[in-house]
Amino acid sequence: MKAIVCKKYGPPKDLVLEEIPDLTPGPKDILIDVKACSINFPDTLIIQGLYQFKPECPFTPGSDIAGVVKAVGEGVKHLKPGDEVFGMVPFGGFAEQVLVPKNTCFPKPPGMSFELAASFLMTYGTSYHALKDRAQIKEGETLLVLGAAGGVGLAAVELGKLMGAKVIAAASTDDKLALCKEYGASETINYKTEDLRARLKEITGGKGVDVVYDPVGGDFSEKAFRSTAWNGRHLVVGFAAGDIPKIPLNLPLLKGSQIVGVFWGRFAMEYPGDNLANTMQLIQWQASGKINPHIHATYPLADTAKALEEILDRKVRGKVIITI
């Protein structure tokens, strides 16, 4: 089969497309003929050896997949060959075939395209777990989303609105913020041209925000945390800015606020029943038109490196899909 292979940690241009051996499912695995795989920001970090886990080279990146079941392991009962599915793997998705653990693979709704399905699970799974399970966000609370036009950010904007929050979207360009408005943001902040803390004080009347959804890190994290309300929750989702912030611990003490980690992949493995319930809710909302991923562009497998560069250059709004 053909696959994108990372033979050494480095930039996207170092990736190669080559033939590798076909795969065989283990007892709890599902072998899938991949039709589409979306790119998530962690993919750009994994290939550089900058993510929190480092696969041994050579490996194939890509995590959010959709396709058709080719074979199943003996421990798999809920799916069979020929079923159309979507799922999540730590890596391996930018290939013609991939092995997916049974507890992170789900039947694809009949009306959902492979491209849409591949853009769905990690972004919406992460954001729903963050807002529902980790922040326990309540109707009427104020939600600040940093990096709001990215994959997980835009999902958080859309879900926050759906869950009854007042959403403030923060991003780096006005065109990105215009998309956030379409997805439910009631207020926007361009943090390249506006003072984040001053605007949040103005928008909230000095109260501060109840929940911060932070996939960005860097200099924005402390500014956002200083702008939380009493009993605020700062959701640590990722570090797209590249720097892991160091927030003074007197701040959560003074504000009675929490810094809350969000690791959806680990949650899905540790609590498969809860993750299944969350996924079924998301599928129901998508089927009824309440949520809908924004697909920025699609690329063939051979152009995976180009697509990853688009992510790194901050040119993407929503999701980029590799079609196979």
C-alpha cells in the first residue's frame, strides 16, 4: 500500500510517499481502507518530534480517518467488512490502509461524506469533551475561544453557542473572525491588532470570562487567564503558538479559578463508554444540522506535505482533508 512516511523528525518537506507492507488486524483492531484523513495541528508537531509523544521513525502520521472496513480482529463485534466508518488513531492515517482500535472506530452515518467524517471526530470530540466534561459549562456563561478559526477552535465556537454560552472568538485576522461569526460567536477580538485583556474587560463589563478554551498557548494564555471571572476555568487544549506558558500559581488562588487539562485521546481510551455517548450526541447534532465542520480545502495523498505547510503557515480556516 502507499503511505506518507516520516523517516526522520523534521519539516513537512522531508516526508516521502512510498510503498509499505499491507497491514493485518490484531484481536481488537479494525483494518480500514482509508478514503479521507484530516490534518490536525498535532500532526505538524509529531513529524518534528515536538509533540508530547514521539513515535519511533519511520512512521506514518495522520490521526482522524474515514473509510471502509476491510477486515476485523476476532474481538470486534460491532463492525464488519464493508461497513463505512470513521475513527481516530495516534498516527498512521495518511495511507491507503490503517489499523484503528475498536473503541475509537464508529459507524459513519449514511448521509455523511467521507471528507466530512474525517474532519469530525478529533475536533468535535476534543471540544465537546472540553466544554462538557472538563469545564462543565453552563447556559449563560461566557466562553473565550483562542485560535477560534482553527479546527478545534471553530468546533468550540459552534458547540459553545449550541450549549448556551455567550462566545467570544479571538483570532489573528478579520477574515478568520468573520467565519467565527458565522459559526456562532457573538463577539470577536483580533489579537494581532487589539489588546486582548482590554477588549475582554470591555465585553464582559469587567467581570471576566467564565471559561477559556486555549489551543494556542504562548503569550496569550496568561493574558486570557488573568481575564477569567471568579470560579473561571482555563482549558489547556494545546500549544499551537509553539511555547508552553508558565502561569504564576498565585493567579488561580486569587481568582478561585482552575487550570484544567484536556486530553481527549486519553479520555477516549480510559472511558470508552462516556466517549461513545459524547460521539453519539455529536452525530445526532450533525445529522440535524446543528453542527457542521468547515472544510477549508482537500488535497490528494501525494500533496500531504503541502497541506501540512498550509497549517503551519496559519493559512487554514477550519479543516484540511487528505483524500485517498
